[in-house]
Amino acid sequence: MDRTDSVRVTDVLNGARLLIISGHFGVGKSECAIALAMDIHRERPDGGVTLIDLDVVNPYFRSREARYLLEERGIRVIGNSLGVDSGVDLPAIPGSVAPALSDPTRLVIVDLGGDPVGARSLRQFRPSIPTEDALLLYVFNAYREQNADAGRAEVMLRAIEEMTGLSCGGIINNTHLLSETTCDHLLKGERTVRELSEITGLPVLFHFGRAELLRECSDALSGVPIEITGALRKDWMN
């Protein structure tokens, strides 16, 4: 992965302090949120990074399940109010979410649930969200049903905007087929995400993938490359 020293994750955020990760169910939002938190923390280790897991509607993977991995690096994790990170579905949102969203001293990443239904959990916190500091990001994966073409992806994106009451500010390309992913798969995703960018007017800010594939395809991909480490993937799933 050939990211130059002059290209940093924080360079493309335009000063945003609150990053809200949204998208279709199963596109890999939680993995993206974890990788983004770790990359930003590496760039600003003393700047304070918080990851809030609001994926509480039928969650398949939960970013809070990577709590140990994140907290040992100094990244704060806010999960459910019952202190259980894995194994059960507990849609219990702690009272610490609202103060964290409005804390101007930290960069906050919010992992939303999938689709507009999963994004609904954010609505109750709109009074705590400083719109000028917030950046709603749409995670795209060309191998999920509602992202199979740019038109369907835009419908999903606009529905999430309506549900959250926020305007999307950029796209994350996370096209993959788990361990079967090849450079050809990334290039297919690149073609579709460019169409999505054209019809929405939104930039592709990041491209997530395994390091070796990002190196192989780097010249053809839009956005800052970020390595997906598979923090939530068990061996049997690969």
C-alpha cells in the first residue's frame, strides 16, 4: 500500500470532528469504523479518538467486540449500557453517548446500524450533533444487493440521509468478497462507485481493502487507501 507521507486520513476530513459511518446491511461498516479509528489514532495519538457503537438493530458484527484491540491503543469505546460486547443482541444505548457526541476535545467515530432502520438510532441524538463538525459517510460494497448498481446505491444513501437528518459528505468504497477478493473485484467496485460519485456529486474519500490488494490496484482506485485488518472476522469465516 503506497500511501505517500503527504496523504493522511485526517487531511480529507476537512476538519470534521464527528464521523458517522452508514450504509447497507453487511457492507462492512464495523470493520471500516475500527480501521478508521486506528488509522486516525496513529496520525494523532494524543488527539483523543472515541468509537461509538450504535449498531443496535439486528447487528451481525459489532465494533464494540474489538474493544480490547482498540482500548489497548488508547481509543475509547462506547457500547451498550449493560457492558456486554458480544454473544447477545442488546439494543441498550448508554447515557454516555450524547456527551461524547458533543465533546469538542475528541474525534468521534459513530458506527451506525445498516440501512435506514439501523440509522434510526441516531435521530434521538440530533440535538447533540454539531452539524458543522459532522461528516456522514456512506460505505459502499458492490457485492451487496442494494449496491449492485449506482442507482440502487443512491436510493439507499438518500434514505439514510432522510432518516438521520444529515447530508452525506463522502463515500467509502469497501468492495470485497472476504478472502476471495481479487484485484478484479476491487476494479469492478471502483467502476460502480465512480458512477455513484458522479450521480450524487459526492467524493470517494477512502478505499478499504487488504494491504496486498491495495498495493496491486492502487493506481486505479479512488480515495485514500486504508488497510482492513479483519478485526471482527473469525478464522472460520475466511
